[in-house]
Amino acid sequence: MLKSINYKKVFKHINRLKTYTLIIDWQRPGSGMFQACLDNHPQILQLPGIIRFYQFWKKNNKKKNISKLLNLFTNDDQFSSLFNSKIEKYERWDKLGPKKNKSFKIDKKIFIKHAKHLIKNEKLNAKNFFLSVLASYFITRKKNLYKTKIIFIHLHRYYEIIDQEKIFPKSNYILITRDLRNGLASYMRSREKNFLNSFESLHICTQAYTRVFDLTNDDHFPFSLLTKYKLKKKVDNLRIVSYEKLNQNPTKTFKSLSKYLGIKYVKKVFNTTTINGLMWWGDKGTNRLLTGFNHNWAIRKNWNNEYSKLDLLMFDLLYKKQMENLNQTKTFSRIYSSIAFLFFPILIFVPMKYELNNLKINLEKQNKIIKKYRIIIKFLYFYLKRIKTYLEAFIIKFKLDKNNFKII
């Protein structure tokens, strides 16, 4: 079998492919389901799940023995479930298929043999190693690699673009985003079991939503005072997938996506959520078992009483352009936003309803004074970080234009 494969030809083919990287706005926008709809497409070369390859390479790049590197890769905590899906419980890879009784295994020995042959005549660096891993995984699954037209990577975290650019400096980026009001409420509910981390969860969500629409390397005052997030260059090749639009009209979205990616629109593939060809039911972050899309998810407002009126007014003010370009209805009329603009230097210091609720719940759970004191310190720390994020959002809103919202 190995002799019948022209590994030089395979590597030359994959080295020419364009790279598309998926990132999220942190609001539970359905990135896993989105990727699962691309999983079985014959023209897409990808590994299932979130892939943060540079983390592995940074930790192991001093090792020059290919066999050792590949063994480390197959047994790495991040990648081991790619070879035995039963390990991955949270993503429910252990319960695949229509009856939820399937899983998959990839032969590590065969995978390593293919990968060694692929990289044998290439310089050992992050890009070549990763390309060899991608191709070997595809070949081991007995897929026709020559049909592939693009490489798709689910990076997930926006700030890891800094590392991604070191491997694929010409990558194209796809941001999947969701209405902040629905997404933040959904994310916070998914973290209810661990209230102590709820302060950080709130900060991560608001900060990510603020930054993902302007992936930039802005050293100019006053933006430089607010963020340490620095890219070597401004990312202009960003396209946006709206969670609401995807659920409202998945056919239209995937046809538009296929055109952008330069691949064939295959209705049967895009209408099914799979992991390595086996039906997938969504991760445990959602209580229900999910497969496919639902029009009701696009139009519902599930934030109930999660926010104060002032919270919603601040969202209208700070994220006006996001709402307008993504066809999201603002909570208040323009006159209220204008008033909020005038009083912004004062309103920014009013705590969010989530902040106060999180403080109350965490204090009630502690009996010792010292622990209550630590909770208050933690609250104040993330309260100040939220103020900083709002200031950042206020500056960014004046930088955004239609070029920041190239929607698929």
C-alpha cells in the first residue's frame, strides 16, 4: 500500500492548498456544528475538532527525531481523541451514529508510517510537519486526497491567530458570530456549575466580542493602552458567518460559503452533522442532543431577565455597527443611544447585572471572612477589566466600517 503512494506528489498537492481558519466570538455560536457540516466534504482537508497545533509544536520543536515527534503527537492530550474517539466524552465523540453507539479508531502505526514518508524529503518545520499530519490522517482514513481543494482548521480562539500566522501567514479567516445578548446569556448559563469562574467567563465573552471584528495590530494611542493583543499585521481577509442567518437559511449560507471556498455545494453533506463521517449530536455544553439547524434558534430571544436595561442600552451603544451589519434588532431607539453616548463616562462605571449577581452568589457560598474578601477582590479585578473592555469597544466602534463585515 505504501509503495503505491507518490508521497512527493501528495505533499506538493497539499502545499498548494489555500488555508481557511475558523475562529469564534466566544458567545457559543455553534462552531462545532458548523465544522461538523463540513466534515464529510471530499474537497476539504481537515482534522475533526479544535486544532491548536502551534501549542504542540512550541512544546516539542527541539526534537528532531520524526518518529518520536509523531508518537508524541498521537498521544498528546489535545490530539489523542483523533485516534480513539471514545476518549472524548465532552464532545460526545463516544456516542456517534444514529443510535449513539458508534465511535472511531485510527490506526496510529499506519498513520505514523504515512507521515514519515510525507515529511522525509521536506524541511522539518511547523508547517511541513502539520501538512504531513493532515495528509497522513486523510490517507489513513482511505480518503482521496487529490480531490481536496482547501485546508480547513478550527482554531477557535481569536487570539491564537498570532500563533497560526507563524505556520500559515497567508491563511484566510472565518468568524462565526452570534447576537451578543443571546450568546453571552447562553455562555454564562453553561458556566453556572462553577460560579467562582463566572467573573472571568463574563470578561472573556465581552472582550472577545469586542475584538474579533477588528483583528488588528494597532499601536496608536489610546488603543495601545488597552490591549496587549498584537498581530504582526492587520487581518483583512476575514469573512463572517452569522449564527442567526445560518439557522434561518442554512442552504443559502452554505451555497455562499461554497462559492467563497471554491468548493462544490453538496446538499447531502451540508445538511448532516458528522465527525469522521459518523453522525454527531452536539457537545455536553448543550443539555439537548442536537443535529442540524433550527429556524427558531435564529429568531428567539433567550436572555430573559439576564440583563438590566442599562446593560442592554450599553450594548446598543457599543456594538451598534455589529447589530446593524448583522441585521440584529437593537433594544432601544436612537435617542436613548444618543443620551447614553453623552453620559458614557459615567455609565461605564455602573456594574452589569451579571457582575452583581455573580458577586452575590459567590459571597453566599462562602462561610469564612478571608474567602469572602478574596471573592470581593476578584470581583473588583474583573469589574475593572470590564470597564477597560468597554473603553476598547468605544474606540473600536469608530474604526469599524462595512469592510469589517464581509458576511458569507
